Amino acid sequence: MPTLTLAKAITAGLRRSLDSDDRVLLLGEDIGALGGVFRVTDGLQRDFGADRVMDMPLAESGIIGTAIGLAMAGYRPVCEIQFDGFIYPAFDQIVSQLAKMHYRTGGTVRMPITIRVPYGGGIGAVEHHSESPEAYFAHTAGLRVVTCSNPQDAHTMIQQSIACDDPVMFFEPKRRYWTKGEVADVADPPGLGRARIVLPGIDVTVVTYGPLVATALEAAAAASADGVSIEVIDLRSLSPIDFDTVTDSVRRTGRLVITHEAQQSGGLGAEIAAVVTERCFDALRAAPVRVTGFDIPYPAASVEEHFLPDLDRLLDGVDRVLDRANSLSGWTA
Amino acid sequence: MSTIVTRPHRSDDLSDAERDFVQLVTPDGQRRPHPVFDPFLADVTPALIADLYEDLLVVRRIDAEATALQRQGELGLWPPVLGQEAAQVGSAHALRSDDFAFTSYRESAVAYCRGVKVADLLRIWRGTSHGAWDPYEVKIAVPAIVIGVQTLHATGYALGCQKKGSDTVAITYFGDGATSQGDVNEAMVFAASFRAPVVFFCQNNQWAISEPVGLQSHTRLSDRAPGFGIPSLRIDGNDVLAVLAATRMALDRARGGGGPTFIEAVTYRMGPHTTSDDPTRYRDKAELETWARRDPIDRIAAHLDSLGELTDALRARVTATCDAVAADLRAACLALDPPHPLTMFDNVYAHPHSGIDRQRSQFAAYLAMFEQPGTSPEAGA
Ligand SMILES: Cc1ncc(C[n+]2csc(CCOP(=O)(O)OP(=O)(O)O)c2C)c(N)n1
Ligand SMILES: [Mg+2]
């Protein structure tokens, strides 16, 4: 079993898909000779040719719009958006065209398109390079939205996404690109839409995804030293959300904390808190708590550590659901 | 195809080669007379050329110092101007003080010439602020990082000037890669529709990160604008006098109600895309060497020399200015401290917003847990 970084695990997965299916094409800015700004497509143009790994003109709407046409012509495009903040020029093509094509055509036209988006903060970048726009897409009917947190999932999920006949938004946690882990060819991997309990626990359920899975695991380790047992769930899929896994857990622990980097209002945390409250209200021993980015534009790099949920903020949220002393003790709603 | 397509500026005295590429100073420093563009340089004395020479060297020094600061960990990132100094300094010098520039991220030399303070050049790259400076004070919008967006802003600003009856002109700077974006093409449509007083200043530095200009366009970039009904010029972007003259011509046309002009300044990005980039992965050393021989500063120095103006006194003056600016820049950089974390909640809205106010005070309460009693800036919040 090779040990790969998360980035190289995606590279290996892309290579697999290119190898096994001639219809797979890679489209993006600087993905050829440069190998992408994060080198995720490194070597792929050399090995598969410029016909299949195509540097595209600098226009995101153009990339997604032409991918739609290529898909109609029978190809399976995998588009790279260079950074989260540069997806918006393609928003119309994704939300009004790609997402609705299958529905609009009564199921006649399939859109097997994967859109890879490095997302999230924590790398000290300038504006527009640290955003978490996943909620816009999870809000859009017709798109599947997934995100990986470790090299193994990155490797299998990218292949599953490319094999899927629905459009898949594939969010890559860029600050975890360099995380290493073993990558195997799993014979029977979990389905693309399935969540996973990455750490079992009994006192509190922490639901997260992407870059904050590692943070949640660190918080769980710190909490266990303090006698608190946290169960950590990696959602993996944000549309659909595997609510069975989440509600099973909450029924056992009675307490839920959701954490993501994205802004809070209208975010995934709101959806999860609402569904859990609807489905297991009786099992809840405390109101669900969200620990998220604030409802501000992603701030300048020198203060991003305050924007991003970290171990301390997450444990403060855990203290809230446990009714222990916390930053909002005595706070009146 | 001719690149000077507006009839009033079309001269039958020009050869095809000249129409296709405006160059007023040859790479070895010889000034070539030009019937169309010379009138725009009527006031250009040796003293003014010396000033341009000084600014070119100063902005190159700023670039070198900022690159060094990035290497030393004091800046997160820096996009070098190296090689494009003449395109930026020449065009910025053509602007009137009330004209308004809308640039991308690479135009630190334009910003410097507009009077932006050196500390302000660095804020966004040091990560202490998104807003670099007060745009109204220096008449230059904050840098646009999302490719191409600023061209529409310039067009709208120009429309505003037109509506108010002022003769202020907007100029927008963007790259060869940006010409592929929908926004840039829409900006040309809008500017042409309303004859907006805007100048489209495209620095064709041959590369968009790793993508050569040939991927963006199979024609000259200057040949695109006429399709939108916008006259264009293709100029030697490494010839500061050609840039000055062409930009003045375009500004004059806009000011006089003649509408937009597109200028393709042909130049070269001598450095990496940014300090994070590794151009050895995608471009040839030979290409770099060819362009090194067309250096914009060597050229104007040779020209000054041919005029007998490259004196020891001038050299000494320029060196002193460069040293002073570099020292200022370094000191200003090191003095830029991270803002207080609670300031990240400021200015999201112009009016109070209950959601933000609540998050701000809750975060203040959170921060207070980590502070000694009494030291919280939000004590009691
Ligand atoms: C909408 C958008 N997509 C992608 C990027 C990433 N990116 C930053 S600079 C750049 C290349 C720009 O090339 P060009 O317009 O020629 O300007 P230059 O960098 O050469 O000055 C790219 C693709 C971006 N900033 N914005
Ligand atoms: Mg360029």
C-alpha cells in the first residue's frame, strides 16, 4: 500500500480514470505543463496527451459551458477550477445549465461532469483563495457535492465522481493537500454518498467534513484527556447528506456539534441542525451547536486563524452542548 | 491587418510595419520620428525623460525589494512587475490627476506613479488588509484579483463621468489572459455602446501563468477590439515614450468624446507569475534571453545617453531615490502589524447589521476567556 499525500492520491485517481475510460478528459487552467498550481495534474498531460489533458483559455464560464457540450458529445469532462474564489464566473453554467440539464430533458441528457475545486483557508493566501462556497452548490438541486478529508477517500471518491452520471462538485481541502496516508485499491469502498464515523465516541457527536475532520480529531483527542468522549463523523457527501449515519449517532450521544469553515448563515450546519432536530428531537439533550466561520467575507490572512474554527473553538462548542462553562455562559439568547 | 483603425489617426505616411507596432525608440536607444505620435510628445524634454528613467528604476527597485521581502517571509506573495516597467510607468504618466485607474494585481508600478504610499503597496501581500488604499484619494481602485472584473468597473466609472459632464477618463489595466474572460469582452461591448471615455490598456506579457498568449487568441489581441467597434493600437510596451504617446492619444480621444480605445502593449513577464510560481516548468530559457535584450530600462538609458543626458549627476540622483524608496518600503513593511482580530467584523455593511453585531460580541466574549482580567478591548460586551 503506497503512502501518498492527499494531492497525489487525487493525481493517482485521475490517472486511473484516464487509463480506464477514453471518454475522460481533463480541462482547466494551467493543468498541462505546469501540472496545476497545486500539481494535482502533474505528469498527466505528458502521459495522456494534450488532447485529453487540455489547458483551457482563461475563462471559467467557458470551461464549464464547453464541458457541458463535450458531455453531450459523449465525453466525461473533469474540470479544474484553480481556486474556490474563481468558480463564480462559472456559476450560471453550473447552477442554471449543468444542474438542470438532466431534469429539463426528462432524463434524456446525462451530465457526467466532475468539477474539482480546491477550497478552504489556512494557507495564508490573498483574497479569493480561501473560500468555502460548498453551500451554494449543496443548495442547488441537480448537483452532487462531495469533499474528501484524507488520501484514501480522495483516491476513491475522485474515481467514483468521474464514474457518476450526475454532475459532481468535488471539493478538495487545499490545506490538507500535503497530508499523507496509505492508499489502497479498496474492493468495496463506501458509496459516494455515505458518511463515515472516523472516531467512535459516546458523549458528543461532532459532524464535519473536508479540512476540519483533522481538527475534529485533534479536539477529540484533547477532550478524551479531559474525560469527554467525542464521536467524529466525516460527512464526505454534502448532497445528499447521509442523515442516517448522523441521526444514529445523535440518538446515542444526545448531543450535536457541527463545524465547518464556511460562513454560518444558510450553511450546511443549519441544514444538519434542522434535520437532526426534526428527526431526533426527543433524543437531544442539548440544542445543536454550530462552530463555523463568521458571517463576514473571508478575512485577510493575518487574522484568518481567528476566522477558522480551531481546536479551542470546537471544544468551546463541545462545552456548550455539555452545559459546562464556556464563552457564552450567562449569555442570554 | 492595420492596428490603427480609427480614421483620424490613420496616416498614409505609416508603413504597414509601423501601423502594426508603434515604436518610437529603438532597442538601441535611437529616437525615431513619427508623424502621428510625435505631437503627443511635444512637451517631452530631456528632463522629463530623466524623470521617467528615474521612475522606471524606482519601480524596478520596489519590485526587487518586495520580492526579497517575500523570500524573507515578510510577505505572503508578490507578483513581479519585472520587464513591464515601461508599459506601466509610461501609461501612468499619461494620466491626469483626476483620471481613474482600474487595475489587476500586477500594477504596483502604476499605483506608485499614482502616488500610492509604499506601505499601501504591500498591505494585501502581507495579509494585513484586503483594502490596499483609499481609491478616491489616489484615483486608483484597489487591485482586482479575480481576472478581468475591473474592466467593467472602469467602463461604468467612465459612463458616470460622461453623465456628469466631466472630462475625466477611466483607464483599465488587464493581461493577455484576461482577454478570454467574459467580463472583459462585455466591458468592450458596453464601452462601445455608450462611447464610454475608457482606455483598455492590455499588457500582453506573453503569459497567463503557464499558458502562452497563443492559447487565448489566434489573432493579435489588438485585432479583437475593432470587432467590438473599438479602435486599437498595438505598441511596443517596452518603449516608455511609445507607451506615453499612445496612452495620451487614447486619453485625448476619450476626453474629446471619441469613446474607448484599446491598447495592446507588447511586453514580457521576465519574472515568475508570482513568487509562488516556477516558470522553468513551462517556458524556454531562450525566450527569456531574447526578451532580456529588449529591456525597457536599458533602452531609455541608451536614449538618454545618446542625448548626452545620462550624466553622473542623474545616476547619483536616481540611485539615491531608489535607495531611499527601498529603505522606506522595507521599514513600512515591517511596521505593518496584523490588525486586532475583532476588526474583521468591521465594514461588512455600511449600516449596523444585527447578525454581525451578535457574532462580533460573542467572539469578543470568546477571546476574553483567553485574556487576563481587564485587558479585553471589548470588556463588558
Ligand atoms: C477568474 C479567475 N480565474 C483564475 C485566476 C487565477 N489566475 C491568477 S492570475 C492568472 C493569469 C492571468 O494572466 P494575465 O491576464 O495574462 O495577467 P498576468 O498575470 O500575465 O499579468 C490566473 C489564471 C484568477 N485570479 N481569477
Ligand atoms: Mg499575461
